Amino acid sequence: MEIPFNLSDEKLKILLDGYFVWCNKNEDQKKYPGLEKHKSEERNKTLLNKEYLSSLSDEELVDEILKYIKTLEGPVGIRLGKPRVSGRISEIRRNILYIIEVPDDPFKKAEKILEGEYKIPIFYKAFWSPLFQAQYPELVPNWNNKTDKFLKKLGINLATFKKTTGEKYKLFSKAFLYLKHLDERHDFYTLDHITHYGTVIPEGINLIDELLFREWLNIENTQQTISDYVNIRNEAKKGIWEESYKWDILSKVNKAVFQDEITTENVVYKLKILKKQNPSVGSFVYWSNLENLISIANENPKYTVNLFEKLFQENKDLGERVDNFIKEAKKIKENIKLSTPLLGYILAAYNYRKYPLYKDSAFVNLRGLLGKDREWKSFSQGQKYEKFQQLSLTMGEYLKSNNSIKTVIVNEIETPLGITALDGQDFFYYLDEEIQYWRVLEPLEAEIVGRSLWPTCKEKGLIAIGFLDQPNAPDVKNMRDKMKIGDIVVAYLTEKRVGGIGTVIGNYEDYTMDKPEDKDYFNGEFWRRREIRWEHLPEKNDFWSVSEVPPGARKTVFQLDKNQYNEIFREIFLPNGGITKEKLLKEIFLKEEKFSQICSLLENSKKKQMIFQGPPGTGKTFVAQKIALYLTQSEDRIETIQFHPSYSYEDFIEGYRPKDGKFVLEAGIFKVFCERARKDENEKYILIIDEINRGNLSKIFGELLYLLEYRDKKAKLTYSQDKFSIPENVYIIGTMNTADRSLAIMDYALRRRFYFVDIKCETKRLEEWLNENGCKLKASKLIGSIEDMNNKIKDEMHSEDFAIGHSYFMRESLDDDKLKEVMDFGVKPLLKEYFFDKEDKVEEITRVMNSFFNKENSEQ
């Protein structure tokens, strides 16, 4: 029987080898298969030995079974205590004798015990499977939940096979035998352990995801594919256009996701992996829309198939199909963001030659260039998409006939639909020079300059300034001498309001000396002007509100840098308004002053490295990830890793790894991350190192210790001897649990290269959060008790580093039962570590919380 793996043999071999690479870095993990094998051998000498088994009384066998249960992983011991074992001991004895005595097919035995006449309620696979493996170590693997999850990722979903338990066990065994055949170093014990590696360990999970990504897109090297794309994109200024490459990738995504049977399994799971593997490389098949697509598919899995079939059916007009898709999706959840760009992505991936990639800015751009169809605002999404298709085809013909635009834009594209991937900025990017960004003051009210400018500027397609008697004022010089056709303009209306964003399409005009009546739109003032094509205008109001005053508020014509412009653009156009400071401060327990200080230290100081330190449960990692997201505005430019005692220079920078029977020099996580950032120098890249003090930092960083301080210098790497530097756009945020400080004292040389920020237990903000999230207890009294408990810990430990953080108590609808769960399974075990062998001290510290376990303290 053919094993239905979804990875080729070559990629399965990479996975099997990756397991050993991981084990060799982790001494405890390396020993694990041997220890499990030893347990099996012991079971053969005791429980699976007929003479030994017969010598035991029922009471003695109960004790032996309980000892056996303690050797098992998972919650088996919680379910199977002494009362249940004692009550079923005669049946257990019968089943064990059946396993060791009867010469039946072992898979038939498994079926009889797990599902048939020998089944004992509550005694599931987790109890019997290790005994089957001990009896048949080269034929029957250990079967548990991690096994199911691992095989499912590799294309074998045992839950969906219409087979008996015995047949499923046999298929499972054949799958492991097949893997064992591919790599002779493996036996059933290492293969049992690889299920842990592939479903729990980030390194293993990421390896499987990348191998699936390669398999689906039919590429050998993910990083090389990404590098090829980046290089092509970076060469665009020299006359090379990357569209044909992008469409090639898009067609592969089509095959990976949409050409298989349309099911939740094939769509949602694959999309998640494809998005996870995506780097931040511009418009790399528009991954930004996948979050919405995944949300729709995840919302109601049973509904997903019908939903996508409505979009892909070919017997109706495209517009009608798009409208039906939106209508049906809204039945699942009203607040899902259903944008035409999202539908454009789905359809383009499904058939990239037939459907254009839709972008709002591209549609407005086409409409503006062609000068018609201004009634588009009244269209439904489906009608808008149909019109977009027509415009994109017309746009292709327009570009072909327009000699002023570089012919390479057309020559390298297989279909004119590819042109529509250009938005207003991209379009002019391929003309003569780099675009610039400007913030121009055009007030909505008359109070500022004595006249309301924006309504006329909006209607006539202008930016206009006065300065009648100041021909060389800085603002005039900016508009006249520095601004050029193709630049982007943000119209600022004062009071944190943006009226529109557009592109300069006209030369500087000055009518201050000669004031023709047909140019007088402002009753004799504001004669200095440029023509603008407004590509982005609010649909509902006269303006968009932004969270902060744009830079240069006291200037009339102010040049923005790209980051400043992007901040405005993202807040207006990204889903949910982008990651703004206001939204972020509602999620993290930091005051605005401290948040701004952290961002300023990272962005503006010489040091670009920072460590968040604080007690357990204060949300250090969460805060680091949120701040990184705010600064980058993209998850794809953030990498999170965790240090541990076995972490090495070879993992972080570079080192030799076994591959195909020899050792190959491979780049580590940080080196790869830096190379990605180096190719995208205008964007921020942030590496988050969780538990940074748990590693041997001097050993891990090596010569990078020098480079952290001197970003403009290069150092020779230990293995490759390459000269290496850390790019200016790479930032590092570490987290350090102060309760674990003794694990690794940071040497002063390294400490000098980082800023340190304390992240403390914020009980005041916790009280607000509890009240906002349905707390059933008296929140103010609870906060007082938490503070009292932390004060006692501080007095005992002579330090605030051992406090209990607020995140322990962040449970929605917190009541006495949930609080007791938090205390019993979260707080008290931690305190027992602090006060080893001092149970009375733990009880004394936590006694203040006991009153909350009584109903009378709940809110009425």
C-alpha cells in the first residue's frame, strides 16, 4: 500500500535529519529515545512477563499498574487513579495476558482492546499503546495525540480514514516503517520522539512548514526563492521589472491552495503556512490579505466549502459571484473585513491570467488616468471588480501606446492585468527619479489663513499657497524648487485631519504678478499652485482623523521622510487603522510616557538594543512583540527566538551542520535575519530574544559583541571568515525574568551594549482590565490582596524581582473558581520554587487570597 505522505522522499529525509540535528544540540532530548526504550525493556520483564504476572496478587498488580502509569506521558495518571485501576484489575490482567499469549495479528489485538469486546472504559490508547510497542517494538509504534497531529501535518489524517482501529494502526505502522527505511538511524523510539519535535518544538514545526511550502510551490530552497525575488525587485530602477516573476509565484500558490479539492483542510491550513513562510518583500503575492481570508475560513469550517464554491463557480458573471461571496460570508460574522482587494487576491491566485490583483489605490489610479467612471462609489463590490477588470485591460493598451513610460513595464509582463498591481506611488516610481513626500497645509476652516482652502483644492485638483509678498519664503521654495511631478502630497486640514493623498501631475505655477480671472479660485489670493491628482479621498467624511499631528505642523509645505509618510498612510489605510499608539496602549500595561520613551530609545539613540526585565507574569514578551509590531507595522519583519543553556554561536550566527553525510556551513538565525534586513534597508527589522539571560551570551554572540556597539564596522566571522556587519535597520529586544537572574549573570561588556527597562506588575491597570472584562469578584479588594501578597514576597526575598505579575490574573469573567485555579496551579507552584521546603511560608503569603474563594465575596 502506498503511504500518502504530502512530502517527497527527499524532503522527508531533511525532516528526519533535522530531528537528529536538534537532538545533538539538546543533551536531554538526545537521551529521550534511549530512556523510552529502556522503559519498554523493563515492561517486558515485568508486566509483559507471564511468569511474573502470574506471581502477582490483584493488589500487587494494582501497585505494578500504578507504577507503570507514572512512567507514561500526558494526563493518564489523572484519569486512572487507584480506585479505577482496582475496579478493573481482573480485566486488565486478562488483556495483558491476551497481548503476550495469543498469537493473533497485533493490530487485531489492538482493535479488540481499544474498540472491541476487550475494551475497558477510560483505559484508552495512551494506556495500552506503550504495552503494544514493548511487545512488538519493531512493528507497533506508540500511538498518542502527538502522533495523530504529526501524521496529519504530513498528509495522513487517521481521523478521516474510514477504517477500523486495527487498520488505522496498521497504516500508522507502515508510515513509520517507511520513514525508518528512509533513514536507517531511526527506530520506532526515535520516530515516536520526532512527533514531539514536529508538533511542539518551534524548530521542528517551522521545518515541516517550510518543507510543505517548498513542496507546494515546487521550489528547492525557500530562502533562495525569496532572495531571487528581492534581487529582481531591487533591480527595477535599472529597467528590470519583477511582475513576470510575481505572477509565476502566484500561479504556484494557485496550485498549492486552490486547485486541490476546496475544503477547510486544503485552504485554511495551507494559507496559514504560506503566510508564515512569507518574508517582508513588498508585494510578494499580497499576503496582507490572508488574515481576512483565514478568518472567514476559520469562522465556520462546515460553511467554507460552499462559500468558496460560490466564488469559483463559472456559470455566473464575476460581479454576481463576488457579491454572493460577500453576502454569504457576512452570514458567518458581520464584522469580518470583506474588502474587494481580498477577493482580488483569492481570484488572482485561483486564476492569475484571468483575474487581476485588485488594490483600492490601483482602481482609483486607473480611474484618474482614464478620466471616466467617477460614479464607481455607487457600485457594489462585484460591479466594482468587473469595472476594474475592464479598466485594467484598457490601462494595458494605454501603456503600450504611451512612449513616455518605460517600455520595460510592458515588455516583461505576460498579461496587461499585471499592470494593475501598481498603485499611485509605484506607477511614478518607474519614471525618472525617486518620489518625495510632502505634507501641505490646506485648511478646511477659514480661521487659519482667512479662507477655507480645502474644498476648492479638492474640487479643482490643486495644492495652493499664498505668500504674495514673499517669493523666496521656505515654503515657496519647497513647492517651486524641490517638489516635482510624481511626488506624493498629503493634504493636512489642521486639527489632526487629513483631507486627501495624491500625486503631483503639474508644474509649479505662479500667478502672483499676472492674475488671470479664469485662475482665480480663491478670490484674489493663493496664486502659487501645482496640479494634483487626488488618488485617495475619504468616502464618507471630508477628512480622515489621525492620532497625532503630522510632522511640520507649523510649516505650510513640509517635506516628509518615507517613514513619516508611511505612518500616516498606514494609520489611514491598513486594516483597523494600522497599529497606532492609542490602540497599543489599550493592550499593553504601560503608561504612554514610558511607551514613548522605549520607542525613542530604540529608534533615536545610538544603542539599538534593549532588554525588558521584570518578575514573571508581567508580560515582557507580549510588550516586546507589540512594540515591535508598532515600530515595524509588519509581522513579517519580526523574528522571535528563545535562548536556553544549550543555545550556541552555531545556532545564532553560523556553524557546521550534518547534511547528506557531510558537514555543511550554514547561516544561523541572526545572520539570515540580518541579510534579509540588509536587502530592505528602508524598513525596520526587530529580533526579539525571549529569556535572553538563560543563554551563555558571550558564547552565543561571539564577535557580534563588538558589532552591537559599532554598527558601521565589520568583523570577521569565526567559521566562514566572511566580513560581517549588523545593518542599521536591525533592532534587538530581549526579555529577562529577574526571578531567574541567577541562571546567567550578564557580563558588563554585554550589559553596556543594551538599555534596560523595568516591566513591573501594574495592579492599577489590572483593576481596570478586570472591570472591563466581566470580573465577578470585587476587583478593588482583589488588587489590594495581590499588592499585599507581593509586598510579603518582597519583604521575604528583599527584592521586587520575585513579585507575581498581573498576567496571572488576566482571566475573563474572573470568579472564585478561576482565581482558585490560578492560585493552585500558577502562583503557589511558583512560590514553592522560591521557598523550597517552606510550605508554611507559601501558605502564609497566600493566605490573604483565601477569602476570595467564598461566594459572599463575589459581586452581586
